[in-house]
Amino acid sequence: MPMDKIFWQLKRFYPGSSEFDLENFHKLPYEYVVIAYRRAAEAHQAELHAQERPSALLASIYVNSKIDSKKSKRYKLEDFCLYKPLNTEGLASSRYGDAYKALVDQKKIPAWALFCYKDLVATAIGAPPSLLAFISEEAILLAPERVEGGYKGLLIAREAATGHRDFRSPCGARVSLVVPHIPTKIVAIEDKVLNIVG
């Protein structure tokens, strides 16, 4: 979506906010703007869904009163909702989805790490972090953020990754991290902290 449309939508979603006025909008980080837009759109959809529930209830009662319950299934209220929010429970954050999608586009995701493609790309909103990942032969730390003693991110790893590993980012940064014991053949763990070696 063009930035001018996003600007006017954010003005509507956040009336009176000094961040989304003409003077300050262009200074905001792109990722912040996209996340604000997505959160506002989700809140708007939830509001529309709450407003449509009485009509959907009446529609389900009416339709169920006209069908033969022995021959047809009963309809639920949700079957008549147009604005029902998608179930995002169990999905990773959009930060990780954006980083993963950017790595896929750059062809930097190894074949063994494609098992979580569908779930991660579904969360992407088009605002990848500046540091996409640390990558080694057996492990990937998506969207790493510096924390005390190491880096936190979504860990995608194979069983053989356990121990000290040398990682490299797509931008050329290098770091040695300790990958914890991986109990299965392959894992994807959100918000995992890997300690720096030494």
C-alpha cells in the first residue's frame, strides 16, 4: 500500500496523535509505521466483528429454523460473520515472519529450514528488521536482538547444531553463539536467547 494511503489511514485510526501528523510522520521508522497500521486494522476488524454478531445470531437462528436437522448440519453464529478475525494463536510474531520472508527472497534459507515456511510467511507484514538473521550450517537465529549476554530471536536448528557455532549475517557480521541442546531432529523456537561464546 502506498505510504500516502497509510498516512491517511493512520490519521483516521489515531486521531490527535502527534506521531502521525504531517511534520513527524516521515521521521518514523518504516517498521513502526507498518506495525501501527496493521494493529489499527486488526482493532478495526475486531470492532466490526463485534458489531456484526447480533445480525449473525439472528441469521443463524432463522436459517436453522428452516432446515431439517436430521438431513443437514446446524449453522453456527460464526458461519454468518464477514469480519471474523483470523486465528493467529501459535503463530510467530511478524518480526520473525518478515525476516524469514526476506531471507527466502534472497535465497539464503537452506532447504532443511523450509519446514516452517507457511507459518512464518503468513505472519509477514512487509517490514523486515535491519538485522535479518545469524546463519550457520546447522542453525538460524531469525531477527536477532542484542540482550544481556547474547542475542534473542527465533531459533531454527537441526539436532547437530548443539554447542558452539559460528554464525554470519547476510550483511557480513560474524558472531560465535552457544546453541542449546536440540532434543529432536529439527526445531523452531520463538524468543530463544543464544549466549555469546567467551
